[in-house]
Amino acid sequence: MARAVTTRRKTIATAAAWLIAFVIFFPILYTVITSFKTEPEAIAGISLVPSGTFENYVEVQTQRDYFRPFMNSVIMAVGSTILALIVAVPAAWSMAFSPTKRTKDILMWMLSTKMMPAVGVLVPLYLIFRDTGLLDTRLGLTIVLTLVNLPIVVWMLYTYFREIPGEILEAARMDGASLWNEIVYVLTPMAVPGIASTMLLNIILAWNESFWTIRLTAAQAAPLTAFIASFSSPQGLFWAKLSAASTLAIAPILIMGWFSQKQLVRGLTFGAVK
Amino acid sequence: MGQITLTKVNKTFGSTVVIPEIDLEIEDGEFVVFVGPSGCGKSTLLRLIAGLEDTTSGTISIDGKDVTGLPPARRGLAMVFQSYALYPHMSVYNNIAFPLKMAKTDKAEIDRKVRAAAETLNLTAYLERRPGQLSGGQRQRVAIGRAIVRQPSAFLFDEPLSNLDAALRGTMRLEISELHQKLATTMIYVTHDQVEAMTMADKIVVLNAGNIEQVGSPLELYRSPRNLFVAGFIGSPKMNFLTGAAAEKHDATTIGIRPEHLAISTQGGEWKGKVGVAEHLGSDTYLHVHTDEGGLMTVRTTGEAGLDTGQDVWLSPTPERLHRFGGDGLALA
């Protein structure tokens, strides 16, 4: 009897999980389907069967330059991630291994910046960017993306480093390792998986960031997010082309995510699930 | 060589005094066990000797040399941790070789020493494995191997067996004792398990709330505990204590008698009681007897005691094995 209940529960849970996954996935699927429709088809109403045209992709590639925003996205996502790691690794390190009374407060304060609506600092930031000539530059946006994601990067790394048992570091000290040797031979190899998954997540976050990228860029530094948004223009809303551009924009990150999903899941559930 | 001397060693964390002030002499080649309940400061004391904690005041010297201010690596000691603290990303070989690499020993020498240690500890077949692929006992051996290769002047063990199951604990206990005989190096061993202390030690240091309650050989502590704490802590099952009229009869505030020094009879004796729970171990039986004068008392009888629960019995102490304590808790002469 108990077994029957468990089996039924399992079936229901599985079905529910599939349903939820499908609901989450549906917008992406519909974007892909729409990208293969003609513009009249796209606005005609909900239909899951496209006519199968490739003209949107051709147009996105030829009429508008896809490569430039793509490269901007790559440079900014990777650049901001590297910058964030350079700052966050030592920060998280010191907080994890030599915490002070105020460490928790600092961590909370960092996180609190994520609770503030971004639009609250839009005007001052815009003015600073305008006056320093950072508007529509890759450098400017890379800095913003670094700062926007820094709290999350520090938090993730902090949780990772905290999981490295202190006794192992003490063992290294007993074994005669200098601080440098301790970092090179013991700490870094143990921290690499954590740093790697933090890096992956940050690249995804930076790639998808659209509030600042759309507002602080025009043509030169516009990444893929701004590129997609440009299809909703004063000339009209081009659903099919917008969908084709969106598909092209999410494809690289989707592929990266697919190949690194094991690392990502481990990174996101670290400390919670063992 | 590995003679360790602690002089007026004190450790405080903020306003919390962990170790008030300790003087202790550990002879070269001795197997010393620090034993005491959780939080008594035994691990802190070991970590002070290791150099993993700084002393607040006092001096620690090894072979006559003051090492109080020296970092752990320069004290010439090796430590085995409770969690084994192996490097998870390195093979067994590299784990054992690590201290030698840090000491810049040449490769051929490292190889020879690692293989010799692996041989001693039956690890030769596992040298290429990672710690994650080993059982608890094997991991513990790797940790010991890592300590051996350095040829330290003393080994420090911090509750090394508490993560192992009972059967393996027994085996490892024996292995560590054999290792001590073979190497004849000073070993300091921390445990809360008084059985480990009794079976392994040349000298036991009983700690309570950061203070040394008594130092002595296992049998000295068993035979003549200095105070109530040591009397109650050393010996298994625990010593029975009686106060009031029963103690006054012996000119003491408290008297103590070990379960194995009580005779049980159905005819007559000093204290009358009723048999409660009986724990049958096969070779021995522990009888818990509810007495009128001493409350619940434990009696150890050899073999299978043929007594039923609820049966009336009389207990009598072996007179020369009776421990008498004064009002201050100290043993009376």
C-alpha cells in the first residue's frame, strides 16, 4: 500500500515538474517558433506551426549588423566577470578565512545594494557617464556590469571558501607550507570549482543584463540585449525579426549553459544540497 | 628527541579563560594522553603546543628550546587531525609527500620515504588513489603517513579515532600503539574516551575546565585518583559515589567504590538494594542496583549473573579498594 502511494506521488510530482518546466520553457520555444514565421504570420495570433521561413535570420544578419553587438556582449560579459573576480576573490577570501566582527554586516550591506531598484540611480549614473565620456563605451558598461554583479560574486565565493575546512589549511601549515605554498598547492586547487561556477553564472548574468545596457549605450557599445530592443523601433514592432534576433542572442549562452550545467547546478546549490 | 615543557601556559579568548595556567613536563618518547570531557581545553592545549594557537602568556619549549613564538612548521612537530584533513585534490602519494616537498627534499628521497611509510601503513596499493576513494581507516592511515615521513620530534593526535566505527577504532588503537613502540617518538594524544586513554597511554593528563586535575600512569589514576573528578572520569563503568551516613561511617564526606570492587550477595552485606536493569556483556554483567543508602549503584560481576530484576540483594565493598574524599572533593589519605 505504502509503495502504491509513493509511486502515485512520484508520478504526480514528475508530471508537475514537467508541466512547470514546460511553462518556464514555453516563451523561449515560442520565440524560436516565431523566428521562423513571416511578419504577418507573427502578428496573426497564436500558432505553433511556422511557415518555416529563414528570411528573418537573413535579414537580421544582412540588414543589421549582428556581429558587432555579439562581440560587445562577449567582451563585456567576459571582461566584467574577470574584473569582478579580481576584486571578489581576495575580498571573499579574507572574509571567509579571517572574519571580523563586522564581516556579516559588510556582506549584508553588499547584498542590500541589490535590493535597491536600479532606476533609482539611473539619473546620477547617466550624468556621471555623460561627463566622463563613458556613455556608449564598452569600458563604461563593463564597469557598470562589474559593479552590478559584484555583490553576488562576492557572496557566492564567500560561501564556497567557507566550505573549505580550516583543518586542511592548518594541516598545510603544520606540513611546513608558507602562505604562498598554502595558496598555490592547497587553497586554489580546492577553490577552482567554486570560482569556475561563479564565473559561469556571472557571465550569464552579465550577458542577460538589459536595464543598464539599453540605457547607457546607443550604437557603439550596444550588446545583444540592446540589439534585440532595437527591433521595437519607431518604425514599428517586428515580432518575427525580434524573435530571430532574440534566438541568436540567447543561443550562445544557452549552449554554454548546456555544456556547463553540472558546474552551474553545483554552484547554485552549494552548501544547500550535498 | 621530543621533550616538551609547558611553563605557566595560559590561554584566553577575549574574556573567556580557556586554560588558566598550566605547567606540564612531557618526557622524550612518552605516549601522553590528554583526556577530559568536551570543552575542557584539551584540544586547545594541543593546538598551543602545535603552534596553531598563540599562547596568551607562558612558555612552551621543545628539547630545551623556547618555541612559544615560532610558527607551527618550525616546531618540528607533526599533527593528525580528527577530520584527517587530507588534501582532497591530491593522490595518497602526494598527500604523504607534501611535507617533504615543502621541505624541498630531493625527489628520489621523497619517493623512498613515501614508499617506506606506505609500506609501514599498508597503503602501497592505494598510492594513486584520491582520499575520497578511501575508507575512513585508510584515510586515517594516510594522515598518519603524512605525519611519519617528516620524522618529527613529536606526533600530535587530535581525537584521531572519533570518526571511525567501534571495530575499526579498536584496530587503529592497536596500530597507533604499535607505531609508538616502533618509532619510540613522543606522542601526544587527545581524546574524550577514557578507554583510549587507559589502553594507550604511558602517562595520562586529566583535564577539567582548563585545569590539570591529575597526571599519572593509567593504573595510578585508576588506583589512586586525586579527587572526585578523576575518580568519576577514569574507569568504566563509572565509580559509585555515596554520601551521608554511609560515607560518615568511613570518616569521609563522600566515598567511592568501583563496580568491580563490589561484592553482591543474596544473603547479606553492607548496603541493601533491589536489582534493576542488568546489562549482559557475556564475559561480564553490569547490574544496576537500587540501594537504600547509595541510590542507584552499578556492580560488575564476572560471567552471567543469575539474578532477576526486583530481587533483594546486598552489596559489600572491598575495604582496601574504598576511596574516601573530603568536603573539598580531594582524596583523603
